[in-house]
Amino acid sequence: MKAAIIIPSRLAASRLPGKPLAMIGDKPMVVHVAEAALAANVGPVIVAAGDREIMEAVAGCGVHAVLTDPALPSGTDRVHAALQEFDPDGALDTVINLQGDLPLIRSEDVAKVLAPLNGTDFDIGTLVAPIASEAEANTHAVVKVACALGRAGEIARGLYFSRHVIPSGAGPLWHHVGIYAWRRPALNRFVTLPPSALEKRESLEQLRALEDGMTIGCAQIAAAPQSVDTADDLEIVRRHVAKS
């Protein structure tokens, strides 16, 4: 497996404009994510930048930067465009899409997203963490996944993703961590597909893959990292970094 990590990043976030450049401690958020990606040591790290300011922010920190069309509809499209430019001959067969709003992501968890693709026929790998409270389960922003994980280290198929609590009945609930490891043919196929019915209904892009028949394997990590979607999220992360 020859992998790269690509971090899609643009300034025009709807809820927190300019968040990739928001300072956390002494460095911008996108640099925190890039450093975690480099520490994962799975292959080259590329920032798919929608803006030149982001390219300037990551200059000199050991990653490659590719300027992508800001009109591309999603981070996945930016990942695909950056991969095509960085590796037009197809030497890389796997790509990790690492969201740029996860400044507290652990490098070992970034690497773990490749586990579902090792010796299996899954098209896509992703991460899940145990849901620890009723409040977490009932938070609309927390995406849940129906999968039958049991023992530590096990890989399970992701059967459905939703903002609502799934599945019903007694048993663990899983918080989906939005990092993906794509086999390159699956990514190439995905970006040609129109948004699907369930994707539009749930506002979850991964449902497009499931509706097209692709398979998603889930690997477990200990806890979901804090994502940054709002100003309140940013302050939580800043306090965490200040204490560490």
C-alpha cells in the first residue's frame, strides 16, 4: 500500500470563516493538523488549499501544498484534485482524507484509518469511537454509525451513518470520526457520482458511497477528537492546548 495524506482546507467555512488560519497556541489550526499528519509517517502529506493564504501558512512545515479550485463542491473533490496534480501517474494507490478542523487528532489515529484496507476488500476505511454519554448520542452534530464492533482491534463494516441514534436496542453506540482512507479507484469513482438521495437527506457525503454499493470498514479508536465547527469549539481546543 502506497499512501498519502491530503488535508482539504479553505477559508470560506460557513459557520466559522477563516478557521484554518485561526491561531491555536502559537500556530494556525491547519499547521496543527499538518504536523499530526507528518507524525503519522504513512507517506507524503499534501494540503489541498482553496486559498493562497493557506499555502503560505503551511510553507516550511514539511508538507506539500496544492492550490485547488475554490469552487469545488466538497473536501473530497479537493482531495481528488490535489491527488491528481501531485501524483498524475498513479504511483499512490491509497489516500487518507484528513479533515483540517481536527487540530487535536493523534498521529497514531491518523495511521489507524488504514487498518480496514489491510487484507480486505473494503473500498474505504474510517474511524469510530465509543459514545460516552446520552448527550453525545443525542447531539445532531455527532454522526453515528451502525456497525457491529466487538473486540479491540476488530474491523467492522459500516452499514449506515446518521445524525440520529442508531442502531436501536441495547449495546454500544459509535461516534463516527470523519477521516477516510480511500482506495484510489473508489475515490476516482466517487467524485463522478451525483449527490445521492440519502446523502442529501442526512447531509452526509459517505452515504453516496454506500448507495452506490461501495463498502466502508470501521476501525475503533479510544475517543473522538474535538472538531472545530464553531467559535465555541475553537475556544475548547485553545484551552486544551494551553493546558498541555
